[in-house]
Amino acid sequence: AVYSSVPVYEMMVRGIGVMRRRSDSFLNATQILKVAGVDKGKRTKILEKDIAMGVHEKVQGGYGRYQGTW
């Protein structure tokens, strides 16, 4: 699939699309946490505290399903 001009692999897990970018194999961490059932408030804390310490990219704006922390 292609979202916001970015080619991705996408699979459905428990009714939620989970994407992996073809160019660098980054996974959308936001989507993974949604699949795990983590509520929005806790998800935000995890993404800001734990994911932010490593190499990541925040995507805001553009196609909604592509947004999130990669």
C-alpha cells in the first residue's frame, strides 16, 4: 500500500492496520500499542518516554492512518 506517497507493508491485526515502511522497515509503534489494547493516555506516555529515547519519527498531518510514531 502507499500512504502519503510512502510505500508500506500493511497487515490487519485484531481489526487494526499495522504498517511497516518499505524504505527503512520502521514499524508504526502507535499502531502496535493500539493492537496491544493500551489506552490513549498510557500510549502517549509510553511513546514520549520509552520510544523517544531511540531513533524514531513522529508523523503528524497527512493521511490519518499513516500518522503516529515510527
